[in-house]
Amino acid sequence: MLKDKVALVTGASRGIGRSISLVLARQGARIVAVDLDPEGLEKVADEIREAGSDAVVVKGNVTVSEDAERMVEEAVKAFGRIDILINNAGITRDSLLVRMKDEDWDAVLNVNLKGAFLCTRSVTKVMSKQRSGTIINIASVVGQMGNIGQANYCASKAGVIGLTKSNARELARRNITVNAVAPGFIATDMTEAMPEKVRQELAAQIPLNRLGSADDVANAVLFLASDQAAYITGQVIGVNGGMYM
């Protein structure tokens, strides 16, 4: 499905980013895995190679313009092109509004929103010359519906949705599609550490009555990255079990 396509994935060392990298690799994509965790990156790269694809790792900070440029340069140096960008890197710093510290607001907006902007700006230069490309931003259901104690995270993910729509309009003339995937509650290391009662309460908010998996998100990304989605742009695909409709 993605044979010889080149995909740059930020936040690739674990969780949803790792699953996206592996799902795309199993469909033939060559992966440029970006993260701040070099040990985690090497583990993912080994898994990608075991899946029969090629991998290059780049340690980089998506909030730093120079790092975003270097990620793209390393990808082009290794594979000659970039076909797919997955803006997945993200953090949380949860707190009730009146207790939220300035630095926690700034950190979340910097990684989740500015990081997506910087990486998109850098990769667009390559994709525009190619006259082709696919950009997929990982948003969140709470960017659509809000959530108590996550003003910074919700604002950042709502911003990602706005960025997606604006960039989709701007880049369509270059044959570049831009879409977002908005996960709901996904089973990750963080949710696994929660008490069983809390996980049950989360599941009770979801019509399908279960948390999603990282592969559920990765499979939606795979579709948007494929030629089957060539006429889809500016859209937000919810992967949330019906939590938000």
C-alpha cells in the first residue's frame, strides 16, 4: 500500500507514534523516526527493520525551528524525498484552570501546536517541489469537546484542527493533502497505570464501552496516508468509539 513511500513520524518512540511507525512500515513505508528519547528510537527502528522496512532515527525537538529543519534534511539525505508527515509529538501538563502555571500552558502549546507548525513548514518546502505529499496531524477528541483540567491541552489540539484546515486550503494547489486524526481515550502506558475503577469509568463514557488501542489510531492514519484517501483533505477523522459525534 505504501511501498517505498517515506514517512516522517514525530514522537515515534512510544505509544501512538510507535504504532503509527510500525503500521506504516508493515505496508512498505520507509520511516524517519523522530523523538527526544534516543533509546526508545533505536528500539522502534529495530522493530521497523524486523518488519522488513528501512528506518532512520533523528533525535530532535519539534519546538526548535532548527531541529525541525534538520529532521527534514536528514530524511531527504537518507531517502531522497518525504511523502508523509505525521505530526504526533505531544505532551500533557494537566491542572485546573486557576492552578495552571504559565510554564505548563507554554510547554503544551509549544510542543503540541507550535511543533506541528514548525514541522509542517519545514516539510512543505520539500513536498511543494515534489508537487505531492500527505500531512496528518494527531489532534484529540478533547480538542473538539473540551475537558476539565486540560485547558492547555484542549486549546493546543483545537489549534491543531484549525492549523489542519488552514494548511489544507493553502497547500491543495501543490497537491498536498492535510488531515487530522482525533483519538479519544486510548489504552497507553499512562492509562494502564490507572486504577481499574478509573479505567471502567472512562470506558463508561464511550458508546462502544471500551478504550481504543494505539493501532486503532494508526490504522486511521494508514488510510489517510494511502492513495485511497487522495481526494480527502481538511478533514478530522474521529477515532473515539462514539465518545464525540
